Amino acid sequence: MSIQTILLLTTIGLAAGMLSGMVGIGGGMVIVPALVFLLGLSQHQAQGTSLFILSLPVLLLAVFNYWRTGNVNWRFGLVIASTFVLGAFLGSKLTLRLPEAWVKLIFGLLMAYVSIQLILAGYQGIKQDEV
């Protein structure tokens, strides 16, 4: 691995980690597109690598900080986590059967939808603060 690749991976990791800690995003929104567009991984490779990357640091560091300040709803989290396991298994099986172009399209549409919803909610919050 070249020094340039290591520096690029380090930059992606720092950006994704900071965004994950700040607003709860990182894997899908930062790591996957960066691995695809900056490092040439396939969509499938980028998604698998992103899942690998996020498992340990999110669990150990980010969750601990939120737990310490009383910002983890364990009951909700345990229910979602227990079904997330099945969903992740089924989703990965389905995605690996789809052509990569379809996976990119679905991923992009989902990111666009979420982005629009967050922009609208943020705009409404700003308008309410002004009143």
C-alpha cells in the first residue's frame, strides 16, 4: 500500500469518525462513497469494508460516550439490534445478488431522500428559532 493510499484512508477515517461522533453518520454517507470514488472499490466491496470498519470503534468509543451522558435508550437499542442482525444478513444476501449499478442507484436515492428530509427539518427549526 502506497503512502498516498494510507494518507487517503487516514483522511477518510478521520472525517467519517468525526461525523459519526458528531451527527451519527459515517459509514454509509462518508466511507462508502469515498472508497468507491477515491479508491476505486466496487460498491459491494465498499459496503462490506464500511461494515467491517464501523463495528469495533462505534461499539467501544462512540456508544460509551453517549452512554456516559445518559443518551442511550438501551431498550430501544436492544430490540433494533436484535432484528438488525437478521436484516443485515438478509440485506447483504440481496445486495450481493443485485447488479452493482442497481445498488448504487438505491444507495444514492436513499441518501438523497434522507438529505432532503434533514434539510427541510433543519430549515423548519431555523425558521422556528427566528420567531
